[in-house]
Amino acid sequence: DTGVSQDPRHKITKRGQNVTFRCDPISEHNRLYWYRQTLGQGPEFLTYFQNEAQLEKSRLLSDRFSAERPKGSFSTLEIQRTEQGDSAMYLCASSLARWGSTDTQYFGPGTRLTVL
Amino acid sequence: DAKTTQPPSMDCAEGRAANLPCNHSTISGNEYVYWYRQIHSQGPQYIIHGLKNNETNEMASLIITEDRKSSTLILPHATLRDTAVYYCIVRNSGYALNFGKGTSLLVTP
């Protein structure tokens, strides 16, 4: 069973450019989560999907951030008009959620974004 | 979700047991205790979770006190590769994991 994969692993961009990250969850996992981690801090939740439905997005950091999971499989996170403060590790996790029980999230390796 | 308190750092000699404490005095009855760790520049790695009973898997043991207000993660024979930041997270059936700052464990030769 392959784990969560993320692409690219590293991204360097100039301020004002748009960037898109991809996450491929563990096969058959119905939930997919995005987190952001800045230096010295723990990961911070951004948004999540149950299948293709985005069920929570109020914690996306600004309207420059958006995420999609069009067919309920892979997901993309886009940041428009990047700022230097967006420099961070962006983490994706997936889980298999079943009614009435807790789901365990498994994380990918992350995409490290550097905005110059 | 209940708040957790962990020591910022701990040391452990290689080969000895590492006991990482976590306080979660406001935990409610339906909240699970999860442990993750993060080795430098990698994604968090799931270790173990529990509700009321003690749990053991191939990586670690989780001891939860009877009143559920605290827990201890035990790595029975720590190796250098166990050097990482360890996060104790209390979670109900909600979606997000609320990571704090965790405990930075240093395993020394």
C-alpha cells in the first residue's frame, strides 16, 4: 500500500506568481486534508474534503488560497499572487472515515514553498 | 478539542525507554488521544492512538490514566532514529488535528 504522495517536493517562486501543489491520497481514502507548517510551529489545518466535497474551508488563510478535489481522488492546492509570508511546508493527509469511529490521518512528505 | 500540555524537550539514551508525558485535563469522554512524530523536514508520522484503554503496537505503547487526564507515550528501546518532535493531540470525531508545539526528543548515543 503506497502512502500519500505530494508533488512537487520543493517549489521556489517569485512574489506575485501563482503556484499549485498536488496531493495523491492513499487509495480508497475518502478524506483528504491540507495543512500548513511554518518554521518552528506545528502543522496548522487549512481545509478538508470528504470525497469530492470540500466540507471545511473557513480556515484557509485568505481568498488567495483555494483547493479542489474534482473526482474525489487527488487534490490540488493553489495559492494566487504569492507573498513572502506564504513560505512554508504544505502538508497533505488522507484518512478512511467510517460512521461512528475515529479516522487516522496519514501524512505525505510535504511540499516546501519558498517565495522570493 | 481539549488542549494538551507537553514538555518542550527531553533527552533519552539510546537503548533506554523514552517516556513522553502529555497532560489533557479537559479531555471529554468521546475524545481520543493521538500521538504523531515529525522527523526534521518530513511529514508527521502516525504512531498510536487510544480512547480509554492502554494500547500497544509495533512502534510504541500508550498508557492513559484512569481519569484520562494524562497519558504517556513509551518508546521501549529508543534509537537515534527516534529523534524527532512528538505531538500529543486530543481529538473528537471532528476533522482537524490541532498540533501544538510538541516535545522535541533527542536520543543520544
